[in-house]
Amino acid sequence: MLEPVKLANFFIVFFSAAAVILFGATYALIFAWSRIKARPGLMPLAYVAYMGLFISVLVLAFAAHLFHNELWSFIVLLMLAGYLIAPHAIWHLCIGTHAETEAAPSLNISQQH
């Protein structure tokens, strides 16, 4: 069973959870912007945002005592791996889905300005 978060750790949990949301959204936004605008130079910035997400998740997991339980440890690590891989998979899915609609310029992701 998980230990409750101590009052001294409450602010750490609160701010690290907020950082998870902000860094996750920033990673997804910069990743998508890099791909849509065909600017691969932005991709390292997306990975910097992912590193912020990674660190925030670890701080949150330690402050909330999630690494004291094998199941929660697995879930935390699975989430980190999934959030690293998911944008790539979603991008390839979108490209594959819209590949047949090359004749319709409004649906062509790579040519939008």
C-alpha cells in the first residue's frame, strides 16, 4: 500500500505535477511544430522539454512514494517511455492516414502554411 504524501512534500508534489503538465504540453507542441513546419532544428528543443518532463515525473514519483511499489514504478516508467514514443507514432499514423489524400491540398499536412 502507498504511503500518503507528507505535508512537507505537498508543495513538491503540487509543483512537480504542474511541471509534468507544462513540460508535457511543451514537448508535444514543439514536436508537432517541428514536424508540421518541417523545421528539424526545433526537435532538440522538444527533447529538452521532454527532459524537463522526465525530471518532473521522477521528482513527483519520489515525493509521492510511487517508487516504493513495483506496480507504480512500472506505471511511471511505462508512462515516460510512452510519452517519448507516442508523438512519433501519432505523427506516422497521421502521415499514413493522409497519404491517400494527396489530391486534396487542404488535408495535406506537409504543405500547410
